[in-house]
Amino acid sequence: MEGNMKLAVVEDAVEYHLFLIPDNARDTEEYREILQKYIERIMTQFAPILVPYIWQNQPFNLKYKPAKGGVPAHIYGMTKFGDNIEDEWFIVYVIKQITKAFPELVARIEDNDGEFLLIEAADFLPKWLDPDNSANRVFFHHGELCIIPVPRKSERISWLPMTPPTIQQALSIISAHPDVVLASESIQAAVDRRIRGYPDKVEASRHRAHCFLPAGIVAVLKQRPRLVSAAVQAFYLRDPIDLRACRIFKTFLPETRIMASVTFTKCLYAQLVQQKFVPDRRSGYSLPPPSHPQFRAYELGMKLAHGFEILCSKCSSHFSDSKKSVDTTSPLWASFLESLKRNDYFKGLMEGSTQYQERLEMAKNYFQLSIHRPESSLAMSPGEEILTMLQTLPFDVEELKKESTDLPPEDDDQWLDLSPDQLDQLLQDVAGRKDSQPSPQQAEEQSYDVGQVSDSVKAFISKVSTYKGAELPRDPSEAPITFDADSFLNYFDKILGTKLQESDSDDDKDDFECLDSDDDLGFEAQEPDSLEGALGSLKSYMAQMDQELAHTSMGKSFSTCEQANKEPSSQTANNNSDEEDSGARDRVVEAVDVDLNLVSNILESYSSQAGLAGPASNLLHSMGVRVPDNADHSPHVSQ
């Protein structure tokens, strides 16, 4: 068996469903035509932001889906977004805007992780909502996020089912009670924060770079800039079988190369740049030395050319042309073009100009793929599309060479080399904490209260945990947590016997059931029913342990309350005689300062991370505690 099989990879994908309410869905030809009209209207209205978008793997798409398994006939779409998570959130923005523009539509959206919108807003969800009961509860309606609630055990609401609703029930509830199902403002804000800035944010996600490319690829990308993603993916996921086609180039000859400006997404650009690749000597794609000022352009062009050649090598040289033409005389195309003009798709360009024609060709391609013939069986593969354009698209190599002398400047790619501070700031921005966190420079200048570390850990310990995990306290400014120290100490007094007279004898017997074997503890046997004797022996035993440990290296590693109140003494104090050591055993053991030891150890652990991620920083950050880097690398705490 030849080793030409690729590993099956589960690609990240997002699915979106649009339902028409009030729910009168019928899986009939008439209802199908109604939904098909909605698809055309949606794709036409949102064409100005969808046409120029460069997708990682698959574009946004809609099609009719018949009724199945209790789910009514509706509009459905699925997009594989692969490594570019921004594609998924752009789709969330589009779906939200669709339900705002078409209030009679209700949408739900999910990905491989399930209800990822709830994951994004996990810090603000009600206690009752969990993955087991969230099915068919999360929707967009009127551009707002809706969550169908569960009635409390003490109340019965006829229109709210106790179990997860069916799609039919959910649509009826949203239609009849749109105000009741609105998600809380904090949940809405968490999702809105993630899609903030669209559609203008699309431009910021692009990266323009110079590439030394064969003229045929330059001509194709001028008409179909979205094909850059298919070429990058073909190169990025190449295998030895793919590279056989690149030993000797048949479609894109290296001697036809010219300089051109290519628009990538930042994700595609990073994938192309980070790949280490040496071309086959027979291919003709030689590179200048790395010191050459245009080495990056040569390298990018070489990699991109390999991707295009791989795409074309997967196609037969003979394929049908019946599915490739756009009927520009049809009323549907006329209304689509008019909608583009109304929404300023052409950006004021003069009709007939080169840039106008380029945008017009992009619109025709979008119309062909998404509106006119949306069925996948009629869609061309990227390789077929490239070969068709090379056969039918006339281009002048000399004209392209002239254009290469006046290229727009490249974008700076310093974002590829983020410093730790920049990366931390980027993660904070994504998490929506940009406004609440100080800059690293400001952080070092601030006076930090180390007592906050101790208070936060105490709050964490006092939280109730379950088999699902422990709850971390939120930012103190959002949800202050109180620690009942008296109750906490009373509980331990109860165990140690200092308040024995107040304890419940039955409860105490249960608590100390594990102390039946006195031999295991190493003290004299007590009467089986003598709880006071057991407690007294336990306290005596613990006191002896304290005396033994107090003057060992372990005991000396803890700071005591007396030490915390003294000024640091000279190092000569450590040179004690044997007589002093023996006499020290008779002294009262000094109480350990728990808070001081806790803070010292946590800060020392934080300092040892050297700016990297670690347990101390993860715990402190999750509790809203921000500490500066230790500049002198000698962690100490003073009271």
C-alpha cells in the first residue's frame, strides 16, 4: 500500500441556522421558494461586506435545508474557518446584523465546541445554565442575544418547559415573549465586545506584502484576490505527492515572474512566512541570499507559486465550461448590481476604470458562487477556477511589469514578533480588560498592597467547590467577596477542643471517628468513649510536633509573628551554640504568621517564573490581582 493517504483532520467549523417566525414552516415547494427569496435578499444586501472578505477556508454561504428530525425547514450555512478564528466572529457579526435587518428571522449559531457564545460569556452566565441544559436556548432575534430561561422549582410557567425546548417550542417562545428571553446586559456585552469594530475591523486584519510572482498568478489575483487563501492552504498542507507536481513547473513558469502587491489576511501571511521550505533545484525557483533587500518578496512569491501550482495539478486539463458563465442580462443580476451601487460597493470609482472592473469581476464571482448557482455540485474547485481564468482572461505581461514599478508600500509585519508585554496586552484586549488594566510601566510605578494577595487566597478558599471544579472569585471591583474569619476560626476551635463545651457531641464523634486507633497517633491509649482525652492528647501531640519542628530547617523557613515585628538582625545571630539550641526547646513556640508566609511564598513563586506563565501568575490573575515584575530578583515581603 502506497503511503499517499493524508491524515483525516477535524477542521474547526461554524454552523448557522435561520428560522422564519411566526412558525408556519411547511416543507413544501412554496415554502422553499419563500426561503430562497430570503437567501437572495440577504446575500444581496450584505454583499458589500461579504464580497471583498478573504476567507481562510470557506466563505459565508446560505442554502435551503428541508425539515428533519423535528427541526423545521430553514436556511442553513456552514463555514470551515480552520486556523483563523476571526472568520467565525465575523460570521457572528453578520448573523447578528441579518436578524436586525430581517426581524422575522431567528438565528442560532454553534461550532465544534457547541454553544461557543455561552463560552465567551461564561463569567456572567446564571447558575442554572450549563452544557447539559443549554440545547436550543441561545438565539439571535432583532439583533439581540436571547436565552430561553428555565422556570424555578417553586414556579410553574405554562410556556416555559422544564427540560431543554425543541426548536419548535423555542421559536414559539421567542415569537410570543421576545422581551422575557433577552439575555442580561453583561452577557450581551461579553459577546458584543468580541465582535466590536466590524465591519471596519476587516481592513485591520489584512496584510499587504510584495511578492515576486509569475505573471499568470498576478493576473488571477487581480480578478480573484480571495484565491490567495486556497493557494496558501495548498502550500501549508502540502505532502510529498503534492510536491511532485512542483519538481518542474508546467503552469507558472519562474522566468515570467514580476513584482506585485498581494493582500493576505494576517493569519494567511503568518502561515506563509513561518513555513521553512527549500524549493527543488529542478523547479527553477532560486532565491537570492537572505541579505538581499528583496529576499522576503522572492521567498513569499516562491511559496505562493508552489501553492498555485499544486492547486492546478489537482485538476484535469479538460473540464466542462457549462457552469462558469454569469448571465448578466437576468433580472436577478440587475437587482444585485443595483444593490451594490446603493451600498457604495464601488467606492465612487469611475465606471469602466481598471479598479472598477476588478471590483465588478469580484462581484460577478460572488454572485456566481453564492446566489446564482449556490449548489456545491456546480461549484468549481480553486484549481479549475484558476485554469479557466488563464484560458479566458487576456492579460498583458508588459503592462503588469509597468504596474510593478509603482506598487503601494508594504505593511509593517512587526506584529509577528510580539514582545511578552505586547502579547499580554493583546490577550487582555481579547478578554475585554483593556480599559481596566494598567500598562506595564504604570504597574511598576504603582504601590501594590500585598495584603490583597492574602485576602484573595482566603476568598478563594472560602468559595464552595463541586465536582465540576472550584469557582475563582471575580475582580474585586466587580464582585467583592467577604471572608467570615470568625466562622472559619470557630470551626477549627471546635476541632481542637478550645470550645468543647459548645460543640455537639454527636457531630464531634462523627468528626473524630477516624481517631479510634491511638497507636497510629503515637500517644497513650485513651478510653474509647473519652472524647476529651482524645482531644487533649491530640493537642499535646501537636504541641510536641511544633517544638520538634521549630528549630529544624523546616521550622526556621517560616516567618513568625515576632520576626515580622522586628527589624532584620545581623547575620551573626545565626551562629548559636549547642547550649542555646537545647535551651530553646523549652521556650514557647512562636506563632507562625500565616499571611506573611503565604504572600512571601506566592511572590517568590511569581518571581521565579521570570515573566512566563506559571501557577502563581495564573492564580493571581484569575482573582484580579496584578503584581509587577520583581526588578531586583530578590523577593521579600515586609509588613
